[in-house]
Amino acid sequence: MKLRIAPSPTGFLHIGNARTALFNWLYARANNGTFLVRIDDTDTLRSSDEYIKDIIQNFKWLGIDWDEGIEVGGPHGEYKQSLRFDRYREIAESLVAKDLAYEDEGAIRFKVPNENSVTFEDITRGSMKFELADVEDFIILRSDKSPTYHLASTVDDIDYEITTIARGEDILSSTPKHILLMQALNADVPTFCHLPLLFGPDGKKLSKRHGDTSVNSFKEKGLLPEALFNYMCLLGWAPGDDLEIFSKDFAIEKFDLNKVLPNPAIFDTTKLLWMNGQYIRNIEKDDFIESALLTIESNLDRELFEKEIYRLNKIMPSVQERLETLNDLIPQVKFLLDEPFYINEEDWNSVNTPEGQEYLSSIREKFKTLNEFSLTNIENLMRDELKAKELKPKVGFQIARVSITGTKISPPLFESIYALGKEGTLARLAETIENL
RNA sequence: GGCCCCGUCGUCCAGAGGCCUAGGACGCUGGGUUUUCAACCCAGAAACGCCGGUUCGAAUCCGGUCGGGGCUGCCA
């Protein structure tokens, strides 16, 4: 069994293509088959090396690898259609010679018989039948001698011995043309599978009009490749038992093209975001810290200082529990960075009370003489002082939170103070008290 | 217009004639926990597009209808 994905490098890899690649990959891996990636760049004007690079890079990022094709090589050259124009031209001319195609204003059209019909079994759609009277003679070689998609794709699928073609439903109506070509070339017709399309929230084919749907954009939003992989699996397929979060190996073990739904799925990022949060929480603590620090550095566009890393390390376990994407990090940990510090005025006004101010002053004094600035000591000190002043937790803790983190929304208070350290905490308290 | 595909909660999926007073997840609403925000726990609202037929029995099979979508390029 041999499957393929044949992206056209006319744009960055988008989520629809990634999902088609994923299903092909899963099916190949599930059946010990071969997975091939080739580049369908017959549209030389719109194709670019930048896009080829992007496609390769993002397949890898998602954990999709291939056994044959672009970059990894194989018995058929470089797996780029732009390098095989001679081959396609030769085929087109041979078809003309056999009277199966003819010239038309410089281009070559395939001669479609007016009678009969083409039938085939589609894995997701069952028996398909197209009347040939509805199929026009289609161009296989343009007047500039470059091949059209129909020719190049079909010739490649034959030459590379593809056994199962799983592609988007948008090409379903072109399939009779491809089968006709294969028969004209005396090739075996592979098994077809037309996967449901991915729609945008408006119920139309996912495209640029739905905003940036490139895999890149999700990477930049701080999504984990594992989460995106998992989420894409669920668009048109489920492994059973209502299981939704699962590993790559589990997906491979359970995957079957026969079980893919025929109806289109709307790509809605809400659940993807939730799933990403689940994955973030499941990362090993140390691995999380490592990627968190990298993300912060890239968002800050600078390297972190030793002291910052020291502080961040302390807060990370708490932060890991409250992230949806890696990009949500900065607002949570900003108060620990050597960056300009501001107190949100609105937040401050909503927590500022005379009792609260007194509380701030007294914990400041107590902190000054606290020898071991440990988490438990901090908590005990702050709770004791609350009791001594007979204040509700909210009154004392919220004003302390705003004073120290700058906002009402932050990681847990004691952890935040502990992470900031004694000096930092005293400085923040001093600053707010003096500005009262 | 023509050809084709599709139709279960707002969304993703379960359901392959009786297990369905239709299940899970996200989201939403209410509650619990709580110093904030999350996380977590509990509860709730929420769907078989419609009409016929087959059958003792249909979300499941058939027909029609309506609705949505795709293709209809010397793009793929």
C-alpha cells in the first residue's frame, strides 16, 4: 500500500492540506504502507521555494514523516513536477499519436468519449458513477507545453505506483478525468478516497477569507504540534469509546479511512485551544519550563537574564496550570521580568481601601525582618497579619496582589511573592505605599 | 443553470433496525472549591431538517423534498 500527499507550493501549508496529509500518513502507518510527499508545482508562476520549505518544515513540525519524496529522495528523482515537464509532454504527445488526444489552439486536449460512464468505488463515498457526456474534453498540456494538474498528477501517481489516493472532496468531480487518463495509459486504477472538506465558521471551504489558516499561524499562536495533530484527527474521525485525547501511536493503531465521515467539518479553534491547554498541563515540568523560557525569549525578542530565569523557574508550576497557549505566558509572568512595571489603575482603584493600605504597610515591615523567605513563611506571615487586623482575605490579599503583580489577575499570590523574592517584593510594596 | 457530494446538540464526534426517554467532548448557564484568574468537581439547557414508504419496530434502510457545499479554468 502506498499513499501520497501532493501539495502545491502556491502558499504556506494550510490546515486543510495538513489534515489531508495527516489522514494519508495515518493510513499508511496503520497498514505498514509507504507514505510519499511530492510537490505539485505545475503552476510555475505561483509556486515558490519558500512555500516548499514551509510545507516540508510544517509537516515535520506536526510529526508527519515520509518514506519517499521531496528531500528524502527515492527511486524517482526529486519528486517535483516542475522537473518532469519532459515526461508529461512525452505522454501527452503519445496520446495524440494514439488519437486519444488532440491539439487545440496550441494546447492538447484529452478526447473524452461521449458515451458510457466511469464508475469507481470511493472509500468514503461508496459507488460513484459519472456520465461521460458531462465531462468535457479537458486540457492536459497547455499551449506553453506545461502540463495541467490532471496530467501531471495522474502520470506521477502511475509512475510512483500510488495504490490509494486520498484527497479532498473538491477533486471528486475531476476523478473521472484521472481514471480516463489512467486507462488510456494502460495503468492500474488506484483506490480513491475523497475526504470531506474543512469549512470555516461560515460553512464554506476553508480558505484565506477565513483569516490566516496556515499551520504557521497556529505555531505562532503558541500551539503545541501534538495538540494540533490530535485535534485534526478528530475532524471527520474518532477512534471510538468517546476518546478524544490520545497519542500518535494510538491514532495509528485505530485509524481506518473506511471510518472517516463523508460530511464536512467546520474548523473551530475553541476546542483546539482547550485541547492545547490539556496538552500544556500534561508536559513534564522540566520540558515545560524549557519551552516556556524559549517562548518568553522569542516574545520579548531578547535573552533572559539569570535572575529572571531564577524567578521564572519558581512560578512556572503555577503558570503551567493556567495556560491555553504558550503565548499566554507573558501577561502572567511579566511582573517577574526586568521590564517596565506598571500597576493597572482600574484594578488598583477597585482594591484600594484604607484597611488594605494599612495591611500593605504592616506586611512590608514584617517582610523586612523575615529571615527565610520561603513559601510557607510568606503565607503564614500574611495570614497572621490578616487575623491580627481582622481583615477578610479578599481585602488584604487583593491589594497585595495588585501591588506586587500590577493586576488583579495573576498566578497564586504567595507563589508570586516567593518567585519575586524578598528584595523585589519589598521594592514593589515600598513603591505603592509611597505613591499612596 | 448542469453534474456531484453532504445533512445527529451552536461546534466536533458516538450511534451500522430494537441497548436511544439519543451518549461523550468543547462552548454556554447555574452551583461547589477559592485571595484573583485558571484548573478541578457537580448540575443544567441544547440535536436525529422535513414528508412519505419498508418494518412488529427507524436517527439508523428506501424515495422525495428542503437546506448546505463542491466542481463547472490553458488553478490545484
